[in-house]
Amino acid sequence: KLLFSKFVAMSEGGNTPLAEEKDEAKKRRIDDAIARCEAPIHPDFLVPKPVADVEPGSEPPSKKQKPNRGMNKNKERRENVAAMKKVASQQLCPRLAYLNECDGSDGEPRCSKHHDRETFMETKLPDIAEECPVLKALGVCPAGLNCRFSAGHSTEGKNVDKDGVPLSKNCSWHEKIPHIGVIPGEKNIFGEELRISLRKKSYDFSRAEELAKAWNCWYSQRPKDAEPDDERYSAPTDAARFLGPLVEKERRRIDLTNKRILAPLTTVGNLPFRRLCVDLGCEVTVGEMALSMSIVDGYQSELALLRRHESEKIFGVQIAGGDVAMMSKAAQFIDENVDCDFVDINCGCPLDEVHRRGAGSRLMAKAGHLEGIVRCMSGVLKTKALTLKMRTAHMEDNRLKDFNGRYAHNLVPKLEGWGVSALVLHGRTARQRYTKLADWDYIKECSGRRKCPTPFIGCGDAMNWEEVEQHCATHGVDSVMVGRGALIKPWLFTEIKEKRHWDISASERLDLIRDFTRYGLEHWGADPRGVETTRRFLLEWLSFHCRYVPVGLLEVQEAKINWRPRPYVGRSDLETKLASTNSKDWVEITEMMLGKVPDGFSFVPKHKSNAYQAEGAASAATQAKPDEDGAAG
């Protein structure tokens, strides 16, 4: 229809008064939509606005709505967690399921004492599909008989490899893949002995402890009114060993110039999603934020956040904390045990829960703690570069008249002197969270305050390749870090690389979802627990991905991250479903890959947002104000 209309217009002459009037009306329509922060979708795809029935004499509904920000509480997600625990409790002993035998001895994985194979097979959930994606990728499935795709590797009630040979404790597969927690291609998988040494406080942290002690001794003697650049207090003799090792021969520098960088994203920046982004052209990835205290205490869930896939060529881990000694210990542990290229200090998280620990963006307002953390971590790290990601301010300081109370520009030259190898600046304050647009003019101001050629990366609202090019050319940044833009459309990295807009089809998007599912099953396992974990993280991603408006439906190609669409229909039923803001539709998409959800399952996204509806709401998209986005990134 659109092509035919264009053909008629061309044949009748493009400069006729009627054609000019239509062009003017189209331009006005687009400008009005953009002014409302509304995606300028072609009228042919828009769903007519419903007419509300209002009884005579009744008051119209209030337009005021409490913004959905932050994170949904655990009690709002309790049913989801309970359903997953129920599924996990019904599994066969992981050793018996994988190696067809278990003697109940100590070791990994722990024996669950569930050895009744006949009862298990009678109550086992039906297979999702005949072909096991993990068996296809690895040649063996460590989930064994617990696998939801076990038909492809189960013979006479025994787990077999790709050649049909039953597995046993002394087979070659057991040496290569000891249990379901060891995944070929993944690094930073820590053994039980190392984790126990952390939990029992027997790990040798003397190097970090001595450094932190020297810092506290020196800092306590420094006058509170001393200027930061005063040489008498910026380079004292007793602190030389942690102020000095900023440029050591064995320490690696990190080159982040002109790189396509994925931001650290809590929950949604998991390893399978990072693999997907690498496939689509991402060059630098950063793991999810890990708490320094939990790393030092040896929590398995926190140590798992440090994992790296072999496809991640440049990889960094991000840690958060507000205590100098604890951050120093975490840096030492990472330096000695973790395969990564750089360690990033989280100085930008806007969550109150993190602020209560003195971490995240709150560190920006505690210059003494921040200096101690940076100096000590810089001194501890011998083989990794140290980077820092911050916001324009924690909270605006009313005492500062310049730049509306923001003060990141004052920290930039100090951080360089304290030992940071690269800086990342998100163009918002913590108070703003992810509301309003990022201030790239202020990012440019901060970039100009550098005294050394320190790589400077900007972050905030990148949604198309033209914006990335513009920021690098005009705002003084060496690269642009992409966060929510990558969650909405991971192929943004391909667009940046090839400098084009990709009008990706619904079937191609479904293929990407299928790739994520496959990576998730390899990472979390193909047993019922792994399937439901993969489903949960896939749903978290879909809660962002649904915000994507196909390029072919827009009247302008350069989409902005703050645009919200009116209800629309796609070019196919699948495209319409992918655009749904109803969590029920997201669950149905996961069921295409992972089978039916368990009884009692309901999904509530971890991050609140006005961009989606709860299950049971209307499936049409809803319009949300751009300054009420509670997304992570």
C-alpha cells in the first residue's frame, strides 16, 4: 500500500500543491509526535485510540500516576521463586543423573540423596523437544537424566554421550566436565577448596590488609583542610608503596578507544546475554555488579558473576563496596584468581540498597573513601587495569553554583592522579536514576578536565549509530558505552559497526531469542532448574526488548531511547507479539523454546518500569512518560 501510494505520487509529479500539502502534514505529524516523546509510527500501523465511556456527571480519571521506579520487592516475586524451588526439589541426584552412579561421598556436586530412579522416571516432566541443545553443543549433557531434552541422550534409563556410550565415573567425559557446574568455554569457575578458604577466612589477604592499614594511618594524619594537590599530603613517604605503583611494567593498560562497549547491567547483563552481544559485534563486555563483601566471604552466587566466556575478547568485572579494606581484598582476589582484563569500580549505581552499604554513586560524595579505594586497589592490582564508572553526581550539591550542583568534573583529574586507567561517565545524577535525557554537554565538560590521555567513555541514551558517531566527534569521548539500548536491540552493535539501520525481521529477532535460550541452557543447565532459570532471565530481557519499534514502521529512522509508542500492530503476528507489553505474552514466547511454565508460575520483572503491564492487563502497548523509566543500565 505504501509503495503504491509513493508510485502514484511520483507519477503525478512530486511538486504539485497536493503533494506539498501532504508532505507538510506528514512533517507536522512527525514533529508533534516527537514533541510528545512519542515514536512517530506510520499511521497505517497505529491502533485507533479507544473511546472511554464516561457517565454524565462523573469525574474523568486522574492522570496522575505514581512512577514505577527501582526494583520490585522479593515478596512480589515470591510465587516465581516458589515454583522454581518446587521444580528443583523433584530432580534426581545430580551425580546419578550424569554418571549413572553415586556413592553418596562428599564432593561436587553434593549428593541430594534422591536415588530412586524408577520413581523419578514416573514423575519426570515431559521432554520439551527430542534434540538436546547442550548435547549438540558439547557432545554430552551434564544434566543427564534430569535434562528436559533427555530423549536424545537416554538409553535404557542411563545417560549416554553423543555416540550412545553410557557415562561412568572414570570415563573421559567426567575428566573433561566433572559436573553440571563446569561449562566448557567458560572461565573463572572456582573450586570448592578456594571457596572454603574464603568462607573460613583462611585466604591470605595480607597484601591488601597492609595496604589498607597504611592508607588509614596516612589518611588519619592528613589535615582535613589540606588541598588534594598539596604535594606534602599527596605523596608522603609512608604511603609511597600504594601511591607509587601506578605505572608498573607488569601492569596491563586497557585500550578502550573506538570500541563497541556493553555496559555492566544488573540481572540482564548475564553471561548468555553478553555472548549474544558479542555475536552481534560487541567488542568489550563487563560482568554484572558484584559486591566486594560477598566476594571476600566466598558466596557462590556472587563469585558466579565473575565468570567469563571465551568469546569475550576484552572483559572486565565490576565490583561495588564502600569499605577500603574490603574493596582492596576483593581486588587482590580478582588479581590472583580471575581471568579478566580490567576491574571496574561501581561508582554510579543509583539503588538505595547499595547506597546503604556506602557504595555505588554514594562514593562520589565521600571523597576520602573514594580516594582510599582507588589508591589501594590500584596498588593491589598487578596484572589488571583499574577503571571507574560514575555519574555526574550522587545528589546535586546546592553549595555548588556551577553545573547545577554536579561535581564529576572535579573528580576527573583527581581520579587520574589516584590511579584510574580509564573513566566512564553516565550523564545523569543518582537522583535522576534513568529519568530525563543524559547531559552530553556536561560529559564533554568533564572530558575536558583530564590532565592525562586517560581513555574517557561516555554513557547514556545511545540508541542508534548516528548518536554514537556524533558523541565521539563532538563530546570529547573516546568511545560510547551502550546499556539499555543494547537490551532493547542487541543488534545495535552491528549497526554501529556497519553504520546502517537494520530493519530486522520478526523471525530474525526470534532467532536471537533462540540463541539466548541455547546459551542459557549451556550456562545454567538443561535440567528443570536450569530451564526455569533460563526462562526467568529471558523474561527479564524481554521486558526491555518489547520496547523496540521496528525501523520499517517508523517515519524517521533515528529512533530515540525516550520515545514511547502508541498501540500499534506489526507487519506480522509475531512482530505484534514481540511488541506486546503484557508479561503473559512474554511467557508465551518463552514457551516456544522452553515448554510450558510450571504450575503457579507468574513473572514480575526485577526492575520496575511504566513501559510494561502486569500479567492480565490488556495486550496493547501503553504510552508511558519518558521520565518514568525505571530500567537498569
